[in-house]
Amino acid sequence: MAATETAPRRRSGGRGGNTRRTTGFHLDQMPWRVPRNPDRPTEPVDAEGVAAIHDGAMRILSEIGIEFLNDEALALFRQAGCRVDGQRVRMDADFVTEMVARAPGAFAITPRNPDRRIVIGDGHMVFVNVSSPPNSWDLVRGKQPGDFATFREFMMLTQFFNCIHIAGGYPVEPVDIHPAVRHLDCLFEKLTLTDKVCHAYSLGRERVEDVMEMVRIAGGLSHEAFDAAPHMYTNINSTSPLKHDFPMIDGALRLARRGQPVVVTPFTLAGAMAPVTMAGAVTLSIAEALAAIALLEYAAPGCPVAIGTFTSNVDMRTGGPAFGTPEYMRATQITGQMARHYGLPLRSSGVCTSNVPDGQAMWETSNSLWAAVQSGSNLVYHAAGWLEGGLIASPEKFVMDCEVLQMIQRYFEPATFATGPDDIAFDAVAEVGPGGHYFGCAHTRERYTTAFYAPMVSDWRNHEAWSADGAEQTPDRAHRIYRQIVDNFEPPPMDPARREELAEFVAKRKHEGGAPTDF
């Protein structure tokens, strides 16, 4: 089996079927696999630069400190011998280094369908759907607030595309469902419309505990089996600069103590919530991330964690965030160096600032996705569907991004850089000789169906052929594909008894009122 795959390929050129049939509509896409990045990472700073960022982060943690708005976290830090002054925690470099060293360099997560098991770390690279926008946009409806029907459509897209490995946060926030029970409805749909790894928002004890129980039920697991290995995860963000809030730390501790992974991702915008220099912004981000990771490893030694980067810059003319910029790319690459320095898996993102799925959207997203490749990222959030700096999720953009993700997967395959005798193809060169062509030679005939990437969205015809066939532009093709997927979707198989138990749990928790809110 090739190093880039965890399941057999039907065709090495990029075509194949779903691992499981989940739609009545067929799109010739790559089969499910967990890709592995064979490239040497891009390293913009030298060893002295890595040491300087590390020393700067340690100095921030020791001299300035991080605020933790969580009493349990403060108590744990006191117990560990850190200096706690009110909500400000200062910790020495030796403590941080010792705690971070407890974390595994890689870990697997197994969802309810074991065939969808993924690995975070060890050179693997997995892609997550767009998560958390409050609005959606498509070619027919335009921009509108998120709703439950659109949320379900994004879950169908998440399940359908084999290059999406994780059903992350809500692809669009369904504001037509009350916040007290939103997590129950959303996770039920996520666990029944998909069979992939899913995520819990760390937004209060009830939500985290409910999601863990729902994942356990969907997987048919005992409490002991759930706690014995990762089956889901959470992502938490710091409140930059230099602050961690109550609910995210609370949720992270709950998951870590039950062996479920936590990704710690500071959101640092250079020039706004972080220093204007990339080195300063990355240093601040590293300090914020390591503070939370040290806490988790003290509370639950050996718990699986990853360090996240969401460092970009602002538009200094407006103060708004910018993504897919050269600075964003370098910050991602440098954070990759720091993640390797600490032996931690890395999370980054596929993001853009554009408001619609246009050229700007795709070049900014491609910049951020290739920065993820270059940085050695293991987990790529918002890999498909993100617009307007995270305020919009678009199904057309989702489909278009999946084309890019498939190209990245193809780029990773050994066939694209093999140099054996058959690849050097001396006999084919001799057969064709001077002035001939390779279309009909034996070497080509044996390989033409698998030799190159075959697109599922791109149109490679010339202008005349494309125009004669209706001159359909890329967003229109993506819209057509999106509608065909959701209009013909068939959920993946699920044991009826588990589905019934899951529905009963949701009904029970709704009757109890769900999670408390401020409303």
C-alpha cells in the first residue's frame, strides 16, 4: 500500500468511489484515504530564530503571564507551583517544557465507522469542513443567516466528499434553533448524516458532556471504551492577547481527562491582537498555546493535544482581518517550525477574506492551503467552504475547495515524483524517437487512464467547446454539483438501535432544558 493511503485505490490517477454509498448522485472523485505529506517543510527562520521565538514565549509566560478566567485552572496552577496573582498566571520555562514533553507526537481518532479512522501527526494531513460562520451564501439565495436546513446541507457535503475527513464545528450556525438545545439537534444530524470524526464546542459543561455521551452512544461504546481512546475532539481558542476564558478551558479539561484530544489555537491578528511583526505575533501565539497545553498535561498527563496557528494580519486601512496573505503564509510556516520544536501536531486553516466564491477567494484559499502543506500541518480547519473571513459558509465554495484538496492529495502521491526505470521511460523515448509523439506508444497506452489528475469541477476544454456547451462558469458548475449531492443524498448506514438510543437521549436532554443560556 502506498504511503499516502489508508485504503486501496481503484485508480491512481485520482478517480474512484466513496468508501460507502451516501448519495444517489455519482461524482467521479478520489476514494477515501488519509493522505501523508512527503515533502520537507518550508522553514523561513533558522535555528537561532526558533530559539529566539521559544525564548520570547517563555519570557512572556514567566514575566508577563497569562490570564485564566477559570478557578479550576488557577487551582491547578497553584498546585503545580506556578505563581498565581488573581487571574494572572506566571510559569517557568522548566515547568512548561516538562508538561509539553508529556504530549504524544501523534494520535488516532476513531469515529462510529472505524473505516473513517484518522491520524493526527506523523506526517498525515487531514481536512476539516468550514466551521462556525453565522451566515451562508449561495448563487440562488445570496447571503442569509444560518439555519438548520442549510446546516444539514453542509453535513451532506461533508459526508459526500472523500477529501473531507472531519465533520468539524457547525458549518453554519443554525440560529433558528434555540441555543439551549442547538447542540443536541446539530450533533444528532452530524452523527447520523455522517460517519466521520466529529467535534464538540467547548461552550459550557452541559454541551461538552452531552456531545461526549452522544458520540459514545453512536459508536456503541461502553464508558470505559470511550475513555480508553480518542473518538472525538475539541478546538479551543485563546482570547488574545494573553487570556483564556472560562468555558473553553472548562471543556478542554473535561475532554482531556477522558482521553479525548484538544487542539489549542490562539487567534492572533498582527497589528490588532498581537504585535505587528510576524515574529512577535507568532511568539505571542506560541505563549498562549503552550500555557493551555501545559495546564492540560498537568491535569491529564499524556492527553492528546495539538498546537494550532491562526496568525494573520489586519488590513491597516480598515482594521479588518486579512487571510491568505504572504504574512499569513509565513506565520503558518514558522509556527510549523515551532510545533516540530515541541514535538506537537500542528493545526492550520484554509481561509480567505473574499465575500463570494470568485478569483480572490480561490487564490487566498490556495495560498493558505499550500502554506498548510509547506508548514507540515496535520489538521487543516476550514478547508472547504469558507468566505468573508469566516462570516460566510458557501456550498459553491465548498465544492470548489474540494477540487483544490484533491489536487493536494494527488500532489502527495508517489507517482508524481517516482524515478524508477518505468518512470524514466527510456524505452518509450527510444520507441518514439525524434519528432514523434507519445499518444500512441505502449508506455502511454498502459498508463493514460491513471497518469494525471482528473478534475471533478474544473473544465479543461478549449473556449470554443466550452462556449458551445453553454459557457458554464466555475461557481455555476459548483452550484449544480452541490444541488445534485444534497437532492440525492442517502445517509450512511447506522445501527437502528444506536440511532434510537441517540434520539432518546436528545429527547431526554431537551425535556431537561438542554444547556443553560443567557437568554
